[in-house]
Amino acid sequence: MIAALTAKWAIDQVIDNVVTIHFGNRAMQFVKLPDGSFVSPPGISATLTKSGSTYTLSERFGSKMVFSKVSDKKYRKRDRVKSHLDI
């Protein structure tokens, strides 16, 4: 019984917890941790945060990209650059 509960908890931690940001033909995947923060992909120094229905990608030198919700699982960058975020 304990093994089954542990397995369910582990599976619940990885369902619907990946955020993918697309830049043209490139993509970065951020994994959401149980505390609500996101882990950056290997070799990427940018950080991803969520506040309400808005995601913010912050680069280490200070530039930021803000993504706003356009549908249930799709967000668009607030300017005209062709990048989007999938959840």
C-alpha cells in the first residue's frame, strides 16, 4: 500500500509540470518543482517565474520577456517577436 501511494505521488509530481518556450525552431523546457518554482534546462542561465496568468523569462543580464495567456494552455509574448510558450 505504501509503495502504491509513493508511486502515485511521484507520478503526480511530473504530470502537467513542464513549460516549453519556443523561439522559432528552438525550444527550452522548464520543469515545475513542487514549491512552484521552475528548473532551467541544462546550460541555460535564464529563469522562469509565474505570477497569476503571466509567465516571465528573465535572462541573467537583466532582459525579460513576458508571456500572456491566449488560450487554456498557450501563451504569447507581449511584443511582435515570434515566440510562444506551451504548458
